[in-house]
Amino acid sequence: MAPDAAARPTRAELRLAAREQSRAQRRGAAKAATRTALFRVALPSVAALGVAAAAAVTVQGEADQQRAQAAGRTPQATAPDTAAAHAATQALAAGAPAQASRGDARQPLAGAQPTEAPTAQPTAEPAPEPVKPTVVMPVARHGLGELFGEAGTHWANRHTGIDFPVDGGSEVYAVTDGTIRTQWNPFYGYMTILKMPDGTEAWYCHLRAYKVRKGPVKQGDVIAFVGSSGNSTGPHLHFEIRPQGNGPIDPLPWLLSNGLDPR
């Protein structure tokens, strides 16, 4: 007899082999899809990992269902699992915080308010300078000797000025701005006449020497030095005031009216 021919597979065995091969192919495709989904992003976020995991579960479930159908078994209820996977994926995607883009502008703090420039405080006005007296004393030292109008053997009528008994050589000052002229008089000795801007004249008599012989001077300038020239009994300054160049008046009220008390 001829040797027995090799047993040929039945149709059922062929169908089963084809189903196994199909399942193997689908399983390989599912694994490849899973690997691609997991490694597509170099640094996946939490939401991306959740989506990939859900996709893997879904694909694995479909592969198990197909294998069960090919083996003639009743598949397990995978639809709820699939639905749950989809729900988990959506929840992860919805709950994952959105990643901020580097190009997004930073928002200002809610409570921050623009600061206003400080209001400049008004500076205190400087104190006004004291008003300069219109008249200064003719000598530095106060104190009077003979007063205006007194009678005596040294005067033909009465005393026409006031006397300042100061040491010889003491400085004599211009009581106001004005113009100086000088002269000699046998009674007044060396004398200086200061003419003021209003025409009033101040006479300085019995001088030792002049510092300014003529010309303009300023209030307080040294114009001469005290002496005892002319009809004099000792060093002193004889001082007269003659309004508008007329006869003499009492210099004491004139000085007091200008804020000076020589006594």
C-alpha cells in the first residue's frame, strides 16, 4: 500500500487558525497604536497620559471582544468599561489646568493701583529782610551833652544843635545817602555839610579831619573824624539839622521820628 497521505486540516481548524492569525495582527496593531500614542509627545502632560491610557484600554477591550467572538464565546460587557474610559478621559481633559504659553502677557495684580506722583508741598516763603532805617546815628556811641536851644557864654544867641561828647578821632557817619561838601568856619571849625535827597542838610562841626571832602556818599559811610576845632572847649561832635538849607531845627525830634534815640 502507498503510505498514508498527511492528514489534511479540517475547515473548522482552518477557520480557527485564520481567526488566531487575525487576532494576533489586531493585537500587534493595537500595541503599536498604544506605543505611538504614549510616546508622541516627549513630555506628556497629565491630561495627555490619561487620554493615552484610555485609548489603550479601549483598543485592548475591542481586541478582547473580537477574540471572544472568534472563539464562539459570549463577550463580557465591555461597553460600560469603554464608556467609563471615555468619561475618565473627558474628565481628565476637562480638569487638567491649561498650560500657560510663554507668549501670554502677565496680568497685573487685582489690587495694584497706579501710584500718583507726590504733591509738592508749598515751600515756606523766606522771612522778609528787616527794613533798613532811613537814618543812622552820626556817631557810634549814644549820649548827649548840650541840647538844642540852650544858652551859654560860647554862643551868641542859643545853641543851634546837639552835642555828642565822644573821644577825639572817633568816626563820623553819613546819616543818609547824599552829597558832601566841606568848609572852614571860625566858630564851627572844620565842618562837613551833607545834603540829603530831599534838600535837608546835616552839619557836622568841630572836626579834626575829613575822610570825604566832596561828592556822593552812602548811608553809614565814614565821612570825617571827631575833633575840637573852632569855638570848642574839648573833643565833641556838634550836629545840626537844617531843612531845605534854612535855619536849624532841634535834631533830637528829627532823629526820634526816624526811629533813633541818641540819648
